[in-house]
Amino acid sequence: MHDTSQAATLPIADDTRDRGGPMQPLLIVEDLKKHFPIGGGFLRKAPSVVRAVDGVSFHVDKGRTLGIVGESGCGKSTTARLLTHLIPPDAGSIVFDGDPVGPYGGITVADLRKQMQMVFQDSYSSLNPRLPIVDSIAFGPKAHGTPTRKARADAEELLGLVGLNPRQFARRYPHQLSGGQRQRVNIARALAMKPRLVVLDEAVSALDKSVEAQVLNLLARLKEQFSLTYIFISHDLNVVQYISDRVLVMYLGEVVEIGDVDDLYSAPSHPYTQALLSSRPSMDPARRRIAPPLTGDPPNPVNPPSGCRFRTRCPLAEPICAARAPELAALPDRPGQSVACHARGVGTGHSLSPAA
């Protein structure tokens, strides 16, 4: 690995952009929605919609990592693309360091993208196959007015920071790199814009375990070195536990639980979170499961169940679960952990609901 002890001079973190101080969340998301229309036509009055993201709310504190987990199709990647405005939201608000994002005051989407970058799962398709990697990294700064010579010099320095010797790798093309090396290039390309928040969407899922561990350690080092904030999306519960400070659990386009990583992993409250964590393989023969922790497929997002969307697969379901949707509320004994479940909320009418 290239020696980076003398290379960490690039001014990526800019404290002058911190407007609200350390106590103000860097990102606040309220009631974010995205419905994708399908079908329709002259024989139907209105097309059906896929409720990909349906009222998601959360916040991310500065310098912290929020992990997002859930089954495939739960809306994790769509949420990431909504945050970066790669696709426009249908409703909801995004506030970045106290400034609402949008055309009517606050900061524009272009300004947001200078401070929020994204790293995708597919390291190869994320890069232009016709550009040397140094030019791929320098492309963003050049597009925003940085002189070509400086942009390339900064790009070479970033290569050193992510563990790739610029003399050896700067002029290579994406097809000449391994998957782990390409993902390091994608991380360097994101850092080239000097962001404050990096969204990592399954960024290590396509890597083998040894390379995955190296990239995770790199991400942890860069976070501390440049005061970065991460949103880390993954289906791998162990990876999320390793890198995250807080964890958000999604099911069928909604948030079902959120809390500090240690609390949520040691004492999950929502039945879906319990099933997810129980599905992890165990090396202890005495703790191996024979019966699956969860049965059945997720409901159709075009026509989700009434009330709680998890009730068709939930062992705690009662009539109240079908009658109305549970609200995401803090647990009485764990205020830092919030859950959307009638069986856990106070005074919901569920037989297991705790007394006020």
C-alpha cells in the first residue's frame, strides 16, 4: 500500500461551511416520499404507483455514520438517490446544516451536491471507461472551475490518500484495476468535491471479504481524518454494525426502527428488526437456528396492506395492526431508540402495549 503519511494535506474538510455548530444535525429528512407510476392508459382512470419511499424521516448528526438496512426492495437505494436529488422527491423536505434544499430559499441542488457525494455499488459502471482514473477524479472539480493542472494534482494526491500509488495508477483505465481498486478510485472521486456528507450505497457489497475489510478501514480513517459524515446503506448487518453509530431499519418504503447501533443490535424492538438480526449466521452450534426467523415474501408495494405493512408476516399482529398504521415513536425506557409498532407503543390498544 502506498505510504500516505505525508500525503494528507489536501484541504477536504472546510470548517467554515459549518453554519450551525456541532449540535445542529447535518441532515434532516422529513416525510420523504417517492411513488413510481406504473401501467395506466385510456382504459384506466389513473395509473397504479409503486410506493418505493413512503414518508421516511430521520436526521444525521455531524461526524456520525447512519447505517440503513432492510430487505431488497425496501427503498434503501431510492432513499439515497432522493437525498442526492438524482431522482426528484414527490413530497417531503431535506434540510442540510439548517438550510432547506430547494428552489425557494436555502441552498440549491447544485450547492447541495458540492457538499454531498455518493459512492455506488458497481465500481466499474460508475467510472468512464475511456478516461484515465486521474481524469475521472479531476472531472468534478474541473467542471466547477478548478484549473486543470491543480485538479489533476489534487486527484493524484487523493489517489495516495486512498492507498493507490499515483505513479503506478494515475494513468490506468478502469478495466486495468481490480474491483477493490476501482472502489478506492470512486471514493477518491467523491472526496475530490470536498464533501461534508458521503452516501455509500452498497459500496462494499461487490467486494470479497478481505478487500471489503480494507475498504471499510479506509472509510473509517477518512471519516476521522476529514471530519466526514456518512450514510452507509447495506444488506450486510455485520458490516453496518461495524461502521455505524446509528442504524435505521426500513421495510416496504417505511422506517420501522431507528436507534444507536449498540442498543438496536443488543435489544431490537420491532419484530422485523428481531427477525433480521436473527437471520445472521452463527458460528456457535448451540445458537444456530433451524426454523427461519421470518416466513413469506414482502407484500406488493403497489398495494401494501392496510395499517402496519409488516402485519402479514408478524407473529404479534392483532386487529389494531390492520386498523391503523403505527407511528414511529421513542420507546418509554429507551428514548434514543424509536420504533413503529403497536405492540411496543404506549396506549396503542395492542394487548402487549406497555402502560403509560
